[in-house]
Amino acid sequence: MNGSLGDQAREALRLAEAEPAKAAVLARDVARQGRWDSDLSASSVAERVLGITALQLEDPDTALRHLRAAVRLGRRAGSAELAAEAQMSLAFVLNVLGRGRRALREVETALSSLSGAARAR
């Protein structure tokens, strides 16, 4: 990830559950700048944050859209780990929406790309 843009994306991710409105504002800025700079990694993290915050703000349909974008951007960035972490968040939203089988498929696919602390989470 691009230095300061990557740092901003990670900060938005850190804030996503505790301060979703603040995280969403930061993530929108990162996503916009990431598109401008072609920073697919930062954009993937920003979209993941937007998905997490949408769920926190009780908008699961918007969460699905952002999380699917995060998976795509992670793959385009060549980062199986970013895509897999977004898939895990996507799986949670799918489960919340009552799509348990689809959620399990996402988890199974994601686990093959995760290791260490990311896999444990």
C-alpha cells in the first residue's frame, strides 16, 4: 500500500467498529484517492471499511456491495490476503442476511489464502 494512503486506510479499518461514521468518512476519502492514484490495495481496504461500517449502521445491502468491491480490488491488487480478509467480512454479512451456505463457501475460500494472525481472526 502507498505510504500515507495505506496508513489512512489502516486507520479507517481500526475505527470501523468503534466509530463507524468517522471511519466511513475517512474510508470514502481513501477510496476516492486510491482510485485517483490507482492504489488498489488502499482502495480494497477502504471498500472493506465501507462495508463494515454500512453493516454497523444497519445497511447490509450497501455492506454487500462494498465488500464485494473490496474482494475484487484485493484480487486486482494481487493480494490474496486482502481479498480473503474482505471475503471474511462478506461472509459475516451474508450470514446476518440468512445466507449461511453462501457465507460458509466464502469462509472456506478465504481460509485457503490466510495464514498467521489473519487466519486466526
